Amino acid sequence: MKVPFIDLQRAHQPIKRALLDAFEKTIEHGGYCLGPDVTAFETAFAKEQGVSRCVGVGSGTEALHLIACAMEIGPGDEVIIPSFTFIASAWFAQYVGARIVFADIDPVSYTLDPVALEALITDKTKAIVVTHLFGQAAALNVKLPALRSKTERRQELGRRYLDGIRHSDIELPQPLEWGRSVYHMFTIQHPERDRLRTYLADNGIGADIVYPHPLHRQPCFNFLGYEEGDFPVSERLANRCLSLPIVPELADEEIEYVIETLNAF
Ligand SMILES: Cc1ncc(COP(=O)(O)O)c(C=O)c1O
């Protein structure tokens, strides 16, 4: 059996007609930028999020950059950022000339460690980036109506993994007391992560490393002067993490197959 890590074809198939109709309308009204589609998305997304306004932009990086500009963050300011996240979480601070201050992550939630964070706050701290990386959902216009059911399916798949994976060397993500994950990622840990990933691939299962390098070890941030060992929780996770397939389109048999294959490792 083949279980892909991500399968956009499967995700798009049920909404293909709606997507093509939407593209056709966009091509026909000929709006070069902004236009009714963006307005409709902004209105629908604001409503879904329970906020009064929403501004559509071209990328996550751009959104963070614009927020930094709006907050007038600049030279002399410090921005605290978790050391285990996507690199765009830090780029924006550099774009506006602020000083990046990395903080380690919590070993259970894999997100910013509040204790580490507190120790880093100074009177120059202008912003704190709290990346909800391991439980965040995003959506576009056509996908908005299905957001809730897809999230519920991810949570169901997450429960199946938590109940089904029984392996002494595999560390499972712990459900948190203070919140519920949408399982944007289902990230396990194993001391021989690369061997496990190859074994899964040999059995037709796609698993990915999100992320292999903590930000303070990225060469582009060498100038900040951080060293190996500065953020041990991030470094340990980067060396051991493996994200399993958890897209909502996966069938029960596929998840069971992944569980059986993992338990037989
Ligand atoms: C934490 C985080 N922020 C932002 C992004 C996306 O940034 P962009 O849309 O600029 O590629 C990603 C994409 O993987 C991400 O994981």
C-alpha cells in the first residue's frame, strides 16, 4: 500500500469543479490584482476567525513583514522567535533591521517555551513570535466551508495514531492540557529517525522531516553568534523528529497500515 505524506490531487479532486469555476470567473472578470475574489475571501475568512477585518497578502512571509512595518519594528528593537520553526518566522525581523533573539521550545508542545521566553524579554523587546506550527490550519475561499470537517478528520486520525502506535523507541506527541491540536502535523520522535524514515519509504509510506535544522544553526543566521548546544530542545527535536502522513483525505485502512508498519519496525 502507498500512503503519501501529502497528496494534493486527492485533496483537490472533490472540489475540482468549484476550483475550475472560480478560476474561470477570475479569468473572465480580468482583475489584475485585488478584485472581488480577494474581497470575498477577506470577508469570509474574517467571519470564520471571528474578527472584523482581514487583509489578503501573497505569502506568509509577506504577512509577517507587513505586520512588522505596521508595528514600526526596526533597528534597535528585538524580536523573540522560537528556534524551531519555519525560517520565514525570522526573516521578517531581519527585513526591518530588528535584532533576532532566538528562544528554545517546550519539549512537549514543540512551541515557544514560556520560561525561556520570559528570561529573554528586555526593554528592547518589541515583538514575540508565537508560531502555532504543530496545530495550525490555513484555508482558502473554496476550502473554507470544509475547514471544520477537515480539522475534525485530522483530530480523528491523530487519535488513531495515539491509540495505535505502540513502540518502545517512538516518542508520541503528547496531548496538551491547555489546548487541542488540529494536527497540522503529527510529529513523532525516534533516536534513529533517518533509518525509520527509509524503512517507511521502503514500505510505501511518505514521512517528512519538519524541520531538519533549528534556526540558530542556519548558516544565514551565523552572524547572530549562536552555537550548537544553545537550544538543546530544538536541536534534539531537529535530530529526532519525523512527521507522519495526516492529511484529512487519508482512509482508515491507510492509517492502520502506517500504524502496523511503525509497530513492526
Ligand atoms: C511557520 C511557517 N510560517 C510561514 C510559512 C509560509 O511562508 P510563505 O507563505 O512565505 O512561504 C510556512 C510554510 O511552510 C511555515 O511553516
